[in-house]
Amino acid sequence: MSLSNTAKEMLWIGSWNDLDEILSANNSLMLVAPDWSEMSLDDAQGTIQDHAYESQKVQFCRTYYRGKPALRLTFFDRD
């Protein structure tokens, strides 16, 4: 199901806020893309925005990457 442009913008802004809250609580988390590559905060925000415009929601999964605490981004379609 495709979302309106306003709904897409609200989706990525809300996801950015969620990411900010998670990182504020633990700023030592590494960010990991769905393909398990490292990413910067700017890359994560851009990826979230790109997927929101495809009507996909982000899910943040705490994990370990190279032995360090990490936050992996995964995406799924909104129904």
C-alpha cells in the first residue's frame, strides 16, 4: 500500500526521532545497514528517508557487530 507524501514524511521524521532517542540513551552503538555494513548517522538517516518514500518502515534491532554493541536497521512494508 502506498502512503501519501505527507504520511511518508511523517514516517521518516518519526523514525529519525526514534533513532535519535535510541542513540541518546546509548551513543556508543554502531549503526549497521540491512546488509551488515557499517553506516554513519547521516547514511542511516538517508536510508530511513529513502525507504519511507517507498512506504517502508524501519525496525531497529539491537545486536553485536564485530564484537561491539550495534543497532541494525531493517525495513518492511507498511500494510
